[in-house]
Amino acid sequence: MYRLSLYYRNLQRLKANQIATVSSAALAKAAGVKPTQLRKDLTYFGQFGTRGLGYDVEALSRKLTEALGTARLQPVILAGAGNLGAALVHYGGFAKEGFEIIAAFDADPRRAAELRVPLLRMNALHAFVADRGVKMAILAVPATAAQAVVNELVAAGIMGILNFSPTLLQVPDGVVVNNVDLALELENLSYFIR
Amino acid sequence: MYRLSLYYRNLQRLKANQIATVSSAALAKAAGVKPTQLRKDLTYFGQFGTRGLGYDVEALSRKLTEALGTARLQPVILAGAGNLGAALVHYGGFAKEGFEIIAAFDADPRRAAELRVPLLRMNALHAFVADRGVKMAILAVPATAAQAVVNELVAAGIMGILNFSPTLLQVPDGVVVNNVDLALELENLSYFIR
DNA sequence: AATTGTGAATTGATTCACAGCT
DNA sequence: AGCTGTGAATCAATTCACAATT
């Protein structure tokens, strides 16, 4: 659930500010949703609040960590070390939320210098993934190569793919794909203007 | 509507392959939706198909161009020329869908060399936007600066913002924000694995 | 025979309204 | 008095089922 992560993020801020307790109204406002929705979302996992008071920031935060399975730093690999891929390696936002890109893979390992993670050949993929227990990959290769690379990722044991190429990927059951289609987002935006 | 752009994209491919006519079943499959949904989506604008035959690729494509207001090359500016911003300037996917990043703005104009568009100071924003009739901006600044920059963008006349910073932006009515929260996407993905 | 267009049915998500705790 | 938890109501999106058209 998308929104849980959002709540979690805002709880971290409250915690950092030493705030011990928060109402559904306040937290919902920070996350940009309605209070009832937040409460519904939370009760899907159990009851965490105290009536008349609100939610204990620390306790709720712990529960969400658990629910989200964000307990530990998740290792992620990058497939495709082009412009976008390289930028994603440097992007600070992932680390902040508990993800670390631990290696990049590319058919052509030239830009190694600019990256700050090991850049490996695709043929090292299988061993690396098995060895490090990696479950997730970020896919930032050209659309033409996307499906072929996905097949390799899946064969290597990757279970979740964050896909930046504007293609409909074919994956077996059990493998999850999350698409981020940048051009589509812009197009959508332009549609809603005027 | 998100899916319209998707249909449009696939129609372009068909057109490139000289295919004159397509059924809702075929186009829906390519776009990853159900045929009925595609038909519902299309009839929201009018009736374009011929029963027993399908849709004329050329005609439908034209209708969608019109409906999407994608008539042609929309100029976009970039606010924030850090890693992510720079990568977005180089990202080929935008141009392919009819968007061109025509300038970047940053408080600190140092990385100009790496960019292939003019890198301007924020104080040049207002004049530039007015002059070139820019309606859309991509926001790729640190979260802490996001709201301040948005305020400037809005003041300059920007009506649509593609926001890459993990923040809930405050904008006046009529201004549209589309959020792309990369860390959230990864987190969401990790939630759906196992 | 094939395939669209669409009202009706279904499913899903959000919001309301208020009872129940503290 | 304040605020959560939740069944019921509402609203939105998707899918079904089939008549209409070429």
C-alpha cells in the first residue's frame, strides 16, 4: 500500500522532532489524505491508536516498519548504467528510505569511473544476485533491450523490478513490476492543464 | 487520462509498421488493458471504430492527438540541475513523446557544461517563462527547497509541475502537480514481494 | 462473422456518521 | 471532550453481456 509508506515517512519526521503522539487528523494532513482514510488504512493491520488521544508515534512507527517489511536496508541492483541509471545511483532519496544500490550491470562497462558502485557485466549477474540475496532491481535500459534484460533478471532470481523503460514487461507470476513512465507522467500533466 | 497516452503510443508503432486497422482486442493487449476498457475509454470522446472491423489507425491516432492536446512539441523547463535533473535533460524519452526541455534553472549555475540546454539563474525565470510561453516545469530540487521553488514557478506562470521531490506541494487552484516519488515506488515494490 | 458501443452489474475505494473508549 | 474504529452509504472504476452495425 502506497500510503503506508507516506505515513511512515511523516512519522519519522515527527519522531525526529520529539513529538510523542499524533492524531489521525494531523498525520493525514501531512500525508495529504483524509483522516478517515488514514484510520481505515491503519486498522487494516490492527488497532494502534487510543481513543481520545491519537497514535503513539514511536509505537505506530514500529508497527509500520513491520507491516512494510522495511526492517532492514534492502539491497537493490541497477540494470542499465546510462544517464538515468547513473543519476539514480547518485540519488540520495533511496538511501534515506532504506534502500541501497549495491551494484550496477551493463552490457558495456565503460562509465565505471562516474559511478560509485561496482559496474559489472551482465554475465556476472546470476552469481551476484544469488550471493548477495538481492530481490529487487531497477531497470533503466533502452526500451528495445528491456524485455531481454528482464528475462535475465528474472532468471537470476530477482522478484521485484522498478521499470523505467516505457514498455509493457512480460514476467512470470510472482514477479512484481512497478512502472515509472516519465514521458507518460509529463503527457498526463499536459493533459490536465487548461 | 493515463491510458489514452498509452494507446496513442502503441498506435504510433502500428502506424510505423504500416498497419492500417486495429481491433480493440489487439490494441488493448499491447497496452496491457482489457478490450472493454479500451472501448469505454475511447467512446468517452466519441465513436471512432467501425463494427466488425476495428479502428482505423490513422484516424484514431489523429483523434487522440487532438484529445490529448499533444498537437505538438511542448516546451518544458527544468528546475534543479543536480544529478537527477541533469539526467532528465539527457533522457531521450521526453523528446520522443513530444516534449522538449528548453532550459534549466538553478540557484547555483555551475554544471552548465554538462548540460545541453541553457542553465539560467532563478531570477531569469519570470521573463523566460513569459517570453517563451512555457506552461510546464519539472521539479528536481532537494525536498527542503521544493516549496520555495514551486512558489517561484507558480508566480512566473507555470501551470503544471512534474514533481520529483518527496514532498507534498502546496499550489493554488488551477495549477496541477504530478508526483513521481522514486523512493516510494521502490518501497511499494518491496512491499509486494513475497 | 467479426467487432464495436453501451446499459446494467459488479467490484473496489472513499467518505460518512456515529458508537465506543479513554 | 476528544478522537479512534467501523458498519453503512456513496462514489468511481471496471467488467459483463449483448444488441447494433458493417
